[in-house]
Amino acid sequence: MVTIKSLNKWANKHTYYSLDILRLALGVFYFIKGLQFISQSQILTELFKPLRDFGGIMLVIHYVAPAHLVGGLMIAFGLLTRWALIAQLPILLGAILINFIGVMNPGNLILAIAVLLLTCFFIIYGSGKHSADYYLKMGY
């Protein structure tokens, strides 16, 4: 049976700086996207225009930017990485779905799929050995 503990043990044995840099880059990407959504809220509102007939659009708008900001920092530092990545999944699925409901933007679709794949990888892999999670667990 695969458990979080067994995944962490495997990840700690197979840790590479390149994966840590990739996790850091993913966190920074999420953080920058969060800043972009806050500073240009009209873009976020435009993106969700195809969903205006569905309820809860304001809830979605107020979820995306803070989830990206806080989650991005947590992912970059490797703190509660899996939880922070799981919080990004609904946003990423929405980013992919919005291309099929609204106007198709192939560049945004490819970016969203690539980020979704990286997110799913790090949900399985975890934060790795060079992270706040590891240092807190080991008591450094």
C-alpha cells in the first residue's frame, strides 16, 4: 500500500537539486500569477466571463489570487507542499476548462496543462529533502 510516509521516504532517497529548483520555480510561477491577478483584476474578471451564468463567480475570483499567492510561497519554500498543490488543482482545472467554454487560447491551454502535470508530479513526489517540511520534520 502506498502511503504518504512511503512516498516521502522514496522522494528523500531520490532527491535532486534540479527537482528542488523546479519546485521553487513552480511556486514562484504561482506567486507571480497571484500578483498578476491582484494587480490586473479586470483580466481575471474577463477570464471568468463565460462562467457568469454559473453561481459563485465572486467566490472563485476571491479564491484564485490568494490561493496562488499563499500557495506559491508555500510551494517555493516546501512548506505543506502537497496541501498547497492540492489547493491549486481546482484553479488549474478551471484554467483548462475555460479554454473550452470561452475563446480557445492554445498558449494558455498548453501552459495550464504543463503546470497541471508539474503540480500532479509534486503532489506525488512531495517537497523533497531540501524543503521546510524536511527540516521541520528532522528538527534542524
